[in-house]
Amino acid sequence: MSQLDHLRAAARLAPESGIVAVVNHGRAKEDLIPLWAGEGDLPTPGFISEAATAALNAGETFYTWQRGVPELREALARYYARHFGRGFASEEFVVTGSGMHAIRLAIDAVAGAGDELVYLSPAWPNFAAAVGVAGARPVAVVLDRSDNGWSCDVARIEAAVTPATKALFVNSPSNPTGWVADRDTLAAILDVARRHGLWIIADEIYSLFHYDGRRAPSFLDVMEPDDRILFVNSFSKNWAMTGWRVGWLKVHPALQQVFENLIQYSNSGVPAFLQKGAAAALDHGDGFIAEQVDRARKARNVVCDRLAGTGRVKVTAPAGAFYLFFAVDGVSDTRRAAFDIVDNANVGLAPGTAFGPGGETFFRLCFHRRLDLVEEAAERLARWIETA
């Protein structure tokens, strides 16, 4: 037996990312336009980096508050008051080492071996993989697709619930589909959770990347204070901080010590100087977010119009996030096609096979890039589609 055979099965069988496989294939290709990853092309704004640098230069390099420095948790409370119209105490926030870390902590808090977690698919693959690593079983409920876009049949969520189900994972606005749950849908999902005594893990990272209003509807709009909802979020998208690896959880104050313990036994806290930069992002970054959303809206419209013009792509402009999840008539093997698009169109896309049930025949394109690059990428893709 090899050393590999002696590892825990859940770790040994953790899936390779279908997105990273394409990235590794095309990463070094000259003149390639990379639209495969979920990030923009702008560096972190100076006012954020300068706050972190000042803290670093001031010697803030020691162990710190494991729940998060008070300044950042207070800034989170102010952020929610501005954007969600709700007053929350700083004790309701826990700082994590990325949005993915927040998701993993939420999973660890509510589920383990033999448990099930229901999620909406197509979905960012890391959630289902993390559930598997935790020893639990991810259960996919596929969103419906029509010419009007994606939608959620809440009755199918309830039908997927079993005695082993511990939580529902809801990502809205959605990566990769751009689906946005309206208030009625969120209220209906919450009713399911209440009836069955389930937790909700709410991933609302793209709340402010919403093209039909100031922000997307949130579980915060329909919940009561004692509803069992864990909100996971990240600084990555709104403030161009993907490389910083800082996120947060919003939880009931009664859960603070539990999550501090989980942080203690995972990363033992986020560096204080990074947290000072994150606090600056929250307090001074609203204008930057608005500019990013306007930029993404223009790019979304450009790529939708050009691909629809091929006659082989049915496009519904996503209502939220910054991805176009599209299918090409006659193309079924999107993993193989994604490699071909890298080689022959010089554009990097993520294959829909990476996003689980319901996504197999789609591609994900991140349009959160400079407009001229999006225009060029759309043109290259259109030529590939017209000849494929």
C-alpha cells in the first residue's frame, strides 16, 4: 500500500478543481485573455493598502483578537447599517481567513459524518467539496433554466430534505448562474428551514453586485433574530482583495465563543494589519464598489450582445454577480471545449462541468474586466462559436 492509501478517505478523494485544470493548461499562453477565475483585474485600492501598510509599519504583527479586532467588527456593523438598514452589534461578527474559511467553519459548526447539506446547483464547487471533506454528504437541488434565466423551485428543496439533513446552503446572487432570489423565495426557503429545524448557510458575497437595484434581497430582509442563519462573506469581490484572504461570519451573539474556538483550532486569527486594511475598505469603499458595479454592467452588456449575435447562444443577462453562464448549441462536452477555446480562441473560460449537476453543458465567463479586453474576448469567442 502507498502512503496515499493510508490517508483519510474524505481527504484522499477530495476532487481536483475543474476550473484550475483549465487554468493550469493555459496559464502561460501568450496573449490569452483569462476570464476563468472569479475576480476582477483591478488591484486593491490605495486607501485600503495604505491602511494595512501603516498598521504593519506600526508593528501590528503580534497575535491578535481571534474574533477580529474591534475596529473591524465595528466597521462591519456600520457597513450593514448603511446597506441593509439594520442595526447589529459588533459582537455579531467574526473575522475569518477568507470567505472559504467562513464557509468551512459554518459547515464544521452544523454538520459532520453521516449528515447531509442541501445546496442549489449549478454552484461554486468549493462548498460541496468542503462538505465532503468534513465527512458529510452534499445534496444538489438543480435550479430551473428557461429563456427568462434561472429560477428556484422551493418545493424541490423541501423534497430533498431527509432526517439526515442539517442545513441548506443558499448563494444569492449566484456564482456561476447570476440567479438572484427575490424576497418571496428567500422567505419560502426560510419557512422550509423553520419547519424542519435546519440551519441556513447564506452566502451573500455578491449582494452589492446587483444590476436591478442598490443591492440584492437578503435573508436579513425576512428573518427574525433567532432564526438559525449563518451568513458567510468575504472582502475579495467588493474591494478587489482576492489575495488578502480575509472574510467574515455574521452570527447570533450566542455563537461567538463557539466560532472563536473554531478559529483557534484552524488559523488562530487573521493578521491585525490585514484587518486594518479591511476596516478601511468598509468605511471608505462604497464609491469604489459603485464604480466596479457600473463597470461590470457595461461589460456584461457587451458580452451578452456579442454572443447572442452568433445565433448559437441563448443569453439572459444575469441579474447579479459578474459571471455569464452560457451554453453553445451543439457543444455538450464543455471540459474538452474549454481546453480547445484556450488553444484556438486564446480565451480562458471555466467549464460548466466544474459546477456540478445542471451545469455540465455551460461555460462560465467572468466579465469583471477592462471593457476593451471583454470586447476582444467576446469577439474571439464569437468566432470560435461560429466555426465550432
